[in-house]
Amino acid sequence: MITPHLSKIGHAALPILSYLLFFPITTPTAQAHPSPGLPFVINTWGGAFTAATDAAYQALDANRSTSAIDAVEIGCATCELNQCDGTVGFGGSPDELCDTSLDAMIMDGTSMKSGAVANLRRIKDAIAVARHVLEHTTHSLLVGDQATQFAVENGFHEEELATPESRAKCDAWTAARCQANYRINVTPDPTTSCGPYTPIPIASGGDAIPSARYSAMLAAAGTSAASHDTISMVVIHASGVMAAGTSTNGASHKIPGRVGDGPIVGSGSYVDGDVGGCGATGDGDIMMRFLPCYQAVENLRRGMTPTDAAEDVVRRMVRKYPRISSGIVVVNNRGEHGAAGSGWTFTYAVRGGAMAAAEVITVPPVEVAGDQYHSALRPEALEL
């Protein structure tokens, strides 16, 4: 119950009040997993993705001159070569035109400088090209055919990214009337038909706050596709220097030109060596709206444990999108780690100190209370 004097604050204070109701500042309660020691590697997903964990760790363990940035590149490149789960590297996640494109980002935790490529075409080595953006330009992100041109200028070889398997997957999708897809508010009906599509005009009504119907149309689910996997990795060198990176071939049957959260600093991954780092995977189009990895690292800075930091970020997203599939891994600069997820049972892999092999940790999804996240924010629910 909101006390009567709060009714005088008016609707302008609702965003602040809502934040305090759902995200109060608390002392840490969820224990992080202890650090196994340095060097340390953590990344999203177990299974095939542990090859990346082990490759990055072994590179660090075998030669101290291997840098944190080196290890991130080695780990992500391992998944690119192995086509981890079909969601990283060539030959996976064809778009509507049956083409495969790649997104990758790499970040130095000391300088905070990053390099990334998005919608990279005809180049297999996405994380390596991202590193060239980091080290040989003052830019942060290159996209599309111009990113391909940059790669060729820097000695990378153009080759076809699609494979017979990825083209067969695309052909089967087309034969199934292009289901599922990412189109909304178009004609013909995207839930039953392929394009070409024509947009259906929608209007917000001119109100300061869009109508409920308008908001619902913008938030309409465009797909039920389950493929949103990304390798996001954070590395701590034995010296304490940190780096992070991501690599993915994006969402299956995406609209050509789509860029997900992977190459976006603060979304796909983020690292500040003074504090810690974060990696993310999931529904990238939604997740990038929240910059979850930036928020997670800032949560560490505020004193949260890695587990609390991850859970807070996931709950922020679930509050607006209860059905989001997400996975967040967080590690502080001592190697203490934690994670949270929603919409699926999430796994992540770690290896550090004297560990003989990568360990996979399973994380159950956060509890979701359905529409309470929406209804509790309405003025009548706050009795204002």
C-alpha cells in the first residue's frame, strides 16, 4: 500500500517509484562461485562451447606471454572453426535470402577500447577481423560489405559462408511458408505467408505516452525460433589484465542486414579490468535495449556479487519482456563468478587456476510472475 502523501507526487514520479519498487538497493544475498584462481576463462554455454573455454585457458597456461586479448580471440575462433551448435561461424543461421553473415566484438579491459564487425559477409574469421578494427583503427564498429573490404585489405580471404546444410535449412524454411520469421505489422500475414511484404501503417495517436494498442503492436512476437546462441567470453590473465569478446552468426532466418547484440559494446559483452566483465546470449534484439553487460559490470561496481549482478540484469529485462530467453555470465576481477537466465535452462563454462578441464555450470531460469511485471506499473496498481 502506498501511503496517502505519495499521491501528491503525480505521474511524473512513476518511473522512479517503479524502479524503487522492483529494484531496491540491497546488500548482496546470492553467493558467487569462488574463484578457481588465475588465469581464468568464462563463457556462455557448455557442450560444444567448452572447446573454446579449454583453448583459451590452455593458451594462457602454456605461455604467460599470451595476452588476455589473444586468449579471447583464440577461444572465439575455436567456436567459429568448430561451428559451435551451428550458431557461431560459417554455415549457420541463414537469413531470409539463405546467406550467412557474422557478428563479432573484442574489448580490452584496460583501455576500454573495442573493435567489432557486424553483418560481415564472405569472411570466416570474424573475431580476428574485429581485433584488426581494435588494433588498426580508431573506430569501434565496421559493418556489411565495407567491413568485408576492410578485412580483405588486412589480408583476410573472401570465401562463401553458406554451406549445403545451411542452404537446405533455408529451403525447408521457405517451403514451410517462412515460419517462423521476424516480420510484424505487414501484409501479407507474416504468420502464414512469405513476402514480399508491404508495411501496414500504425499510429501512436499523438499522445505523450503511446496507446496500449500501439505498444502491443510494437512488442508483438515476430518469431518462435529458438536459435539465439552466441559465444561470449571473458578472460583474466594471470597478471589480472582482462578482456572480453563475442562471436555469432546471429538469428536464423533474420531479415538481411540485421545486427544483433553480439557486436554491441555493453550488450553482447563488456569488461572493465578495475571491476570485472560480462558475457550475454539470448534474444539479442531485445537484450540490446537494456545494455545488460554494461549494467552487470556497473552492478559489480556498486558492490553486488556476480550472481546478484546477473540476476538483477535478467529481472530488468523480464519485467518488460516476461518471455525473453536470456543468459548472462558475470565475473569480477578476482575470478569469482555467477550467472542468471530466463526462458530456458542456461549453462556456462569456466576454467581457471589448476583446473584440468572446463567445468559446466547449469543455471535454472529466474522465476517469472507473468503479467504482474506489467500490471504493477499501472497508476491504479500504485493507488496514485
